[in-house]
Amino acid sequence: MRICFKAIDDRIGCFALIKIMEKLKVNAEVYAVATTQEEVGLKGARTSAFKIDPAYAIAIDTNAAGDTPQITERESSLKLGAGVSITIIEASGRGLIVNEKMKNVLIDAAKKNKIKYQIDVIEGGMTDGAIIHMNREGVPTGVLSIPTRYIHSPTGVFNIEDLNSAVELAVKAVGDLAK
Ligand SMILES: [Zn+2]
């Protein structure tokens, strides 16, 4: 089912965080952070990552789906309903280049639990993951995103199945990291 409303980027990230925390049953200290001012310099992620000093981090965000006429396949191959997106590179490498262990944890958890996912290499944008992974001595960080049409415009569209996949994958991956 597709859903359309305003400020999907990144209200659904906050919604996903709540669902993830409801479902998590791990023997680890887990923080869910709704960061401020991501769009204008990843500011809240910088200060909260410094305070928490995490062993691992997963940023939850939206990213531009490419299945509309204005966007070429090269600009974004992401499709609504094809699953949560696992980011490999952001902003052509100026943002996060995913840590090898985190990449494997996320992809293995998706395969093991039959969670639909798509791989994303982003030419332009970045997420909180871009600043969290450079916190202190470095933090292995992954980025899970929900493909969304028309982000940064008055209304967006996403598929609820992709949101569910993001929640499920985050829960499984945190479970694996906590072992
Ligand atoms: Zn955004």
C-alpha cells in the first residue's frame, strides 16, 4: 500500500524508530535518537553521537525513489515496494562509505530473514550516517532508508511494505550486533 503525506522525510524515520524499540529484545543498551537539523548540516547527529559514543550505529532515513518519469535509472534505481534500501555510498563518497562489517551484517540479516532489500549508491545526498561514522575514533555505521517519491517537496509517497522491511531489518541487525 502506498501512502502520501507531508514531511515523510523524515517523519517515517521517527515512526520506524518507535516500532524498532517496541520490537527489540536484546541484551544491549540501545538508543533511539530523533535528530535535529539533519538537512542543514547533520548537526543533531553530531552532538548526539558524541554524547552516546555508540559501538555501532544505524541511521534511518528516506531516499529518493527513481521510479518516476523525471528521474533516470542512473540517478536512482530505487523502486517503491522493492524493499528497504541498504546504502553503500553516499554523496559519491563524500558522505558515508559503509563499513564492511555493517554492510555484511545488514545484507546477511536481510537474506537470512527473507527481508526485501535494494542496494543504494547515492550520487548526491547524505544522511546522519555521514557524520555519525566519523564520531570520535570512528563508528561502524549503516544506513537503512525507505524509498520515497518527491522528497523535499510538500508531499511524498512511500510504500508501507518498505517501511516494515526497514523496521524488521533494523531489529534483526541490532539483534545480530548485540550477540
Ligand atoms: Zn532529506
